[in-house]
Amino acid sequence: AELVKPGASVKMSCKASGYTFTTYPIEWMKQNHGKSLEWIGNFHPYNDDTKYNEKFKGKATLTVEKSSSTVYLELSRLTSDDSAVYYCARWLLRYGLLGSRNLSHRLL
């Protein structure tokens, strides 16, 4: 977990491996304690398309570094509501969201 001050920003990374990076989109999701997953957005590396949940526009920014097969999620103007577990996952066309990695950032 990472401690971050309210009003600050935090940047999380999701490094893909074991497959061709440009083949599948990467999704980012948020899970508050005891609540269901919320979709933040995704990045499609094969056409550089980024999509966001309207709720997270202005809060979340997705960027990519193709040379390292890494997708970043940056959250700005942090509040206590941003304290959650954030997941990135590769979309598997047949099976859905599986094989996720998770990054926990605790905000105080």
C-alpha cells in the first residue's frame, strides 16, 4: 500500500508479460472495501484508443509505454473516496477478465 496526501496525485503501473502486448486491451478497475468492482477505463494498444467511465473522467488518466508493455493509471486530486484496491487486467476475448494483477494504494 502507498500513503498519499489528499489533493495529491498517484500513478500506478501495470506491466504486461507473457503475450503480445498489442493483441489485447488492458482494463483498470477500482474496488472500495466491501463493494463491487467499478470499471475506470481501458487502453487498446493495437489502435491506441483509450476509453473512460464518465464517472472517472477528470480523475483518472491512462497512459502507455509500449516499449515496456506498461499501462499507467494516474489519479489526481485525491480524496478519501479514492482509497481502494485498483486492478488492471488483460481482456481475454473468450473468458472475460481473468489473470488480473492488483495494486493496492491506501490513501489517508
